[in-house]
Amino acid sequence: MKNIYLLAGLTLFGCSNKEIDSAEIDTVEIISKIVLPKIINETSGLEFYNNNFITHNDSGGEPSLYVFNEEGEIVETIGLNKNPDFEIENNDWEDITNDNKYFFVADTGNNFGNRDNLNIIRVSIGANLMVDGIIKISYSDQESFFPRPKHKYDAEAIIIIDDKIALFSKDRENLNTDLYLVDKDQNGQQILTSKFNYTVGSLITGGDYNKENSLLALVSYNSKGEQYLILFENFELNNLENNNFTKYKIPIERAQIEAIKIIDQETFWITSEDEGVGSPFMYKIQVK
């Protein structure tokens, strides 16, 4: 997310929305901090790839994926405009997920609710990463595309759960998150309807899911710029109303956490944009 959008958002959605009191929130511990290169200063998604990490920038950058190692060094840059059947742009890339066959890149950022070209880019995983499909999405209840600061039609977290892409919204109006489900095998237009709404009290910016232990992890921030980890243990798509979460404060200041990758039930990688004040970083955090 561009820094100007963050500042505008913090000012405009203000303190009128109800947020979870800090006394109710546990904290996590920072285990390590890795400086990332400036070329990924707007790192906004995180996945594992060939014993390394893969990420992408937020809006306005090259339509490329960047592979880096645990020391933070770029080892490969992969442009996604190699297939002439698909013209790819980085309108507002917000997250990346995979099902071992494909990467899915969420071009679903929608800061002011005025985009009518939201999509999820499907990239085949093989010797050469190649775009082989685009899932176009829209929201069934969106009637207005007039730019405004408070709306619920932004989404910055995509996660593969079972045979679906789970898309979590970033609701600047109510600080909740809507869960939408996308058919990952169906290219073309899909019209989305919210399956459930979770009262998270913050703005969701990234997510990940571990199938082995059914752990869902989200990262977010609030109007004060405080960063959070939200964990759903034993998350089930067929039992959405009974999925409970624990919220943890991430003790990092002057940051914009945009992505998360689960290591185990207690340990996670997260990345932060540079926000115009230095370098992007990757942190290893652990639940206390």
C-alpha cells in the first residue's frame, strides 16, 4: 500500500469505530529481523518457493515475482508477461498463495472502492513460472464505484483452503473482515458473496493457512498503526460460525505488515513494506 493511502486511511476512519481493547490482546516475540532489498520495498505477499521465499510489490510496480533467500538476497526476478495470451499489470497486487500446482496473485487491492478490474492471476508452477489464467472477481452487493475512503470492497489476503481460494476483505468502515470463496479452477468472471463476517477490530493485510493443523493466520493493523497477528485454530470452511480466533499484538512500530507465512503453530515469517522511512524487512515472530 502506498504511504499516502495509509496516512489517509488512519486519518479518515479515525477512532469512531469500535476496536478491541489492548488489554484483551496477547503479544508475540520478535525472534529475528532481516533487511530486504529496496527492489521489493513494497513487498506485499509471501510464499515458499524452491527452498527460498517469493514475493511481489504492491501497486504500480513491475508485474514480476521476486525470489529471495533467508539472508534477504534476491536470487531471481520472474516477469509474468511471457504469455502473449494474457496482458498482466500490477494494478494493486496484495497477496500470493499456492496449491503446489499454481501460484495465485491477488490483484484485489481497492483502496477507494472504485476499481472494476479486480482479478486473481493464476501462475503455473514449473520450470518457468507462466501465467495461464485470470479469475475476474466482483462483489454481488457493490452498487457504487464512486471513490470514497470508507468501504468494504478492498481485499488484501488470499489463502488456499481445501479446493477454494479464501479471500479476506479489508473493511475500512467497520474494521471487520468478510470471507469470500473463489473457485480456483474456474477462469473468467466470478461474482462473490460474503460467506461470513468476523469482528477482528482491525484491517486485514495478509494471510496464510496450514492444512496439517488447520491453522489460519492473518495479519492486520488498526487506526493507531498498531500491528496484529490473528490466529484461528482448527479453522473449518464447513463450520464458519464456530471458528474462533486469538489476537496478538506485534511489537513493531512504524511498519506496515503486509504478508505472513506459517512455519509451525507458534512461529511465523512476516514482511513489512518500507513505508518511505527506510528498508523493507522480514521478521520471524513467535507466539509467547
